[in-house]
Amino acid sequence: MGRRIMKRSGFTLFEIVMVIVIMGIVAMIGTNIIAHMYEGYIRSKHINKLEQQTELALEMITSRLQYRVKASTIVRKKGTNTIDWLNSTDLDETYDVLEWIGYDYESFRGESNGTVMIPGWSGFIDLENPATDATQVYTSGSNLDFAVQTISDLSYGAIDLNDTDVTNQNNPVLIFKKLSSYTFKSFGWDWTSTDHNATLPVHRDPANNHVLVFDENITAMGVTHLKEQYRLAWTAYALVPEGNKANDFNLTLYYNYQPWYNEKYTDGRKALIAQHVSSFNFLQSGNTVRVKLCIQDGNQSSTGFGFCKEKAVF
């Protein structure tokens, strides 16, 4: 008779143990891969969010800096009257507030008369017009009615180009575009002084939609001669870090205040620009201002990180 062959009907204990070990290893590797993938997704999500927040904050900042009166830009030590020009070579990190006067771009753009755009204020003075002298100027090509309404709307009614009562101290200012000499007091940055001969409060002549009347005789303010180009402004702006943490603070924009009326930035309205800011730096090179902003995730993730971006504005 032939030899009978026996068939195995199962696995040995050793084989079962090996399969379990291998499956455990595969499961552990798979879990680590999934965990790393999830961490990468969370990190990417937060980085994209921080990038968008930083870009939006810088856009809000530079869109206002773009229409600054360049000669007026200063830096300040928060809460003090210690100030310097932004283009100074003596600045250090203790100057943490960036401040400037912005000209009224919205009114300057004007409105259409059905054919062309007519600016609320043209930026040009007709020096040969008999209406132009040391008490008033004729600004040809302007539609001051539009400027009156726009400025009132944007300032929540605080500034009135129509108000002829100069004691109310609620008029915008005319700033000559090319200034030969000026000081901090010239713009009203010195909180203790009323000498602001670079910022000249004006109101509209009720009888002439092209004439701006100075609130006081500019010769008495130290202005020796008129210039052909000007800017109209109704507010200053200040970017101020707020909060107790040195590397985790809020960046706030103050506006709707008038330094030529001895107002401080704390007298104005404010809007939050960004939270959880770890760094806010600025410098000027020539006429270009560079702003760098870093925002961190505010412990929203377990891996705490941030995003930095820099933007320049001429």
C-alpha cells in the first residue's frame, strides 16, 4: 500500500503570533502616517489663515499710508510726546507708534457730472485770481459741495467744511504740497502747542463753491507766501500696539482726530487691525515706507507658529 499524506488544517501558534506582530507594526506605521498627515493639514490650514490675515492687515495699513502727507509722517513712543520723523537715523524699537496725516482721497476722486469726474477739491490754487489772497484761495476745478458731504460722512459729522464759525474747531485743513521748512509743531504733533502753520484750517465760502477761506490770516501764522498745489485733510492716523504681552498684542488703527486742534490719537475713533501680533516694524528709505507685520496663531494649534510679511508703499 502507498504512504498516506497528512494535510495541515490550521496555523501554528508561532505563525499566528508573527501575523499579529506584523499587523501591529503595519497599524502603528499607518497611524503615524495618518497623524503626520493630519498635523500637516492643520499646520497648512493655520498658515493659510495667518497668511490671509497678515495680507489683509497690511493692505489696510498701506492703503491708508499711500495717501499720507509724506512730510507729516512721524513715530512716537506710546503714550508720550517723545516723537521723531520716520526718516530719522536715530530711531530704535522704543518708538512703537506710527502716525501721519492723510489727505482726503475720497473727496479728491470726486463724482461724475455725467461726462467727466469733477474732484471735490482739485489740489490747485489759482494764484492770479483776485479771490486769492492771505485770507482765502480760489481753487479752480473743484466741486466743494461734494467735498463737504463726503468729509462729513467719513468723519461721522465731526468735521464740517461748511462751518464758518471758526471757534467750533471742526474744519479740515489745507496743506501746501511742497513745504520748504516745518517742525513737529507745524502739523500739530506737539500736544502743548497751537503753532501749526503747515496745517491751515479752512471753510468753504458760502457765496462761492470754488473758494476756501482760512480760519485765520495765514500771514499771522507765519506763512510767507502761497503755493500753487495743496492737499485737503481732515484726519490723522496712528497705528498703535496695544496689550500687555510683549510678543502677543493687538494692532489698532486710530483715526478721526485732529492734531492741529491739539487732539491726541486717543481722542479719535479706533479699529482693530490684527490680533496676536508678535512683531510690528516700520522704516523709511527715501520716500518709500516699509512695514513688516508678524501674526502668530494665538495657541489655536498645538504647534504654535506664526507668519510674517513685509510690504512697501511709496
